[in-house]
Amino acid sequence: MGKLSKLVTKHEQLIRDAHAYFWANPETGYKEFKTSKYMEDKFIELGYDIVRAENITGFYTTIDTGRAGPTLLILGELDSIICPSHPDADKTTGAVHSCGHSAQCSALLGVAAALKEPHALDELSGKIKLCAVPAEELLEIEFRSDLIKKGIIKYYGGKTEFISRGYFDDVDLAFMVHTINDKTYRARQGAVGIIAKKVKFTGKAAHAGGQPWDGKNALYAANTALTACNALRETFKERDIIRFHPIITSGGSMVNAIPETVTMESYVRGKTFDAIIAANNRLNQAIVGSSLALDCNVDIDDKAGYAPLVNSADMLKVAEEAHAISDLKLPYEYFDEYWSASTDMGDVACIMPAVHPYAPGAIGTGHGNDYYIIDVDNACIGSAKWQLSMIEILLSNGATRAKEIVKNFKPMFTKEEFLTFYDSLSRSGNRITYADGEAKVNL
């Protein structure tokens, strides 16, 4: 064991160059045109046949060992976040890789290069699907909503979109390594899930100085809603890890008019689907009640964001064992009680055994203006070594380990059940009907 991880050494400069390019060219979800093309070109140069996603960024390739066994999916995320105050942020878009995804793609390329080395596949069985996937960061909701309206995508998250398109139909188990601002390779029990909210408060414009009584102030409705939602925080149980963090994206058109339209975006996060749905219902009640109090209306557009991630216990064990044979410079830790921020890897884990561990190499605050990848040896090269060792453990000896994990796994949903349930979480439209001096609320 540990043979595959040694094949990375020859390709260290390829990995370093790729990371430098990704860091210098950050792009947000479903806009990763340069990033995806760079990866596509490098995969083709390595000799891979790739399948590009239709109408959007991202691609995959499948490596067949020629011996029967499960198909293992390995992912790397293409997108960045937006943090205009970061010194390295794109001056036009504010995009920057203070999420660590630049390291993921670099490591995935290193894995691809290593697997093209002579005899790399000799002791493996089954298939390996390498996938560069778009749009993990759940941002720019209005832009993605527009893509949905145009029929370009169905879902906000790239992995969910790829699931819906059937790109993972042949996959049996999966993993992806993220980057973390710490000094250990590590794993956690899971991550919280999301319902994504786009809220539009509608009032009536009037002269703010002359006849404010003729207006209906949508900004006051939004402010009242934020206060009401904040008052609910102490009612959420700690065990459910509920998070609600709204931003106002538009607060009025001019200071001399009563604000007629105000828009807000937020997530409702939680540890389980039941907890997320219950909290979302409470928050919607507070938002609608606040709008009613100000004689305004409100359109609440709720869409399933990402499922809570529950890492497979068997796959967590593989990650730990793989670290031990990869000759990595830093130790491994497992945090049983700690749940991380949301990821659409949770969607993958609903239908197959999956794990989403972390490689060190960053400093600063994740998604902040002081986040950097300062240790490419661990964040990119070490990550590639770790992933190759996971492949080796899972697919060697006739893929015995992978077969056992797949056999023992009890999925939360089938693919079809998952997408049907996800669709059931989506709802939009005005929640108040005013007629004949009465108001009817539709939560």
C-alpha cells in the first residue's frame, strides 16, 4: 500500500502551476469558463477523453481499469466566492479563491496525472470517475434563479445539477477533499444543510417628504421582518445547529421616495432536513407577519440548497487509513461532534457512501479577506497523495473494500426520491392576498 501516492512527485510542478493559474483567475459558480477550460485542456493533454457538461461549466472523465468493480467518483470544485476587500480579488467581479477551491482543482489534476503513469492501474479494479464540478458556493441567487427560468439549470448547486442530469448514475461511492486553514488533515461527522431564500418585499412608492402617508414602506417591512426573525433565535435548539444570516440586496431606489421594493437573500441552515424545514416555516411566519403589519406584501422564493452532509463511517475510516500510508508531513484528526458549513457534497451523500475530509495548507478566515493558500505542498500535492491512497485502499484487491462499503450502505434516498423531495421544498409567490378590506395569509 502507498504505491499510488508516490506517483504524484513527478507532477508537482504541474500542480503548482495549476494552482497559481486558478488563484489568479477566480470565477463564481456557473461562470467558471476559464477555470473549466484550463482543466479540460490539461486533462486532454494527459490523454483523457472528457465529457463536458451541456450548456454549463464542468466536465468528467471515466477511467476503466479493465477489471470488474464499483465506480468511484472523485470531485474537484471549480468556483470561487466573492470578497471584494481581499487584496487578490478580481477588480471587476470581486471574485477570489478564499474558499480553497483553487487547491481542490490542482489536486484533482495531480490525481489525474498520477493515474496516467505506467502500471498505476495494475492492481485496481472497477472504474474511477474524475469530475470538475461547478457552483458549490451557494451565492448570486438571482443569477442562478435566472438560469433556472431560462431552462439552463434546474438546481442551484453544481453537484445536484450533475445528479439530475444523470452524470453520476453509474457511480457507487464518492469522495472529495476540501482545504482548511489548519495544521492537520482532518474529517468531521458532517455538515449542515440549507434552504436558500430570496425574499421580495413590495409596498407602494410615495413622496418621502410631501406625502409619506400615501406610501407603504417596503424597507420598514424588511427591517421589521429582520427583527422578528432575530427574536426567534433563542427558540432554536442547539442540537439542530440552525443558522439564519440574511442580507438586503436592494433597499430602495432613491432617498426621496418611500421604498416600494426591497429584496433580501438568506439561507436557513440546520443539521437535519426536519430541523431546517421547521425553522424555515417559523421564519416565514415572522417575515409574512411583519409584511402584514406594514400593509405590504412579500414574495418568498424558497428553494432547496444543499442536503445535510453525513459522512459515511466506512469512508471516514478509509480516509484515516489513507493518511497513514501517504507519507504526509502533518497529522490526521477526526472531530466527532463538529459540523461544518454547508456543501452540496451532502446531496451526493444522500444517495451513495461519501466522505468530504480536509487537507491543510491555508491561513486566515475562510471566505474572508485574509485567506490564502500558503502551503501548496499540503493543500494541493499532499491532498493528491491522500486521494490516491484512498483510491488504492478502495479499489485494490479486487475492489474488496469498495464493494463492502457499497453493500453495507443504506441510502437516505434513491436518486429519483432525492430529486422529488428536493423539488417539494421549493415554493415561491406572494404570501398575502388583500381584498375587500381583508388580508388572507398563505404561509
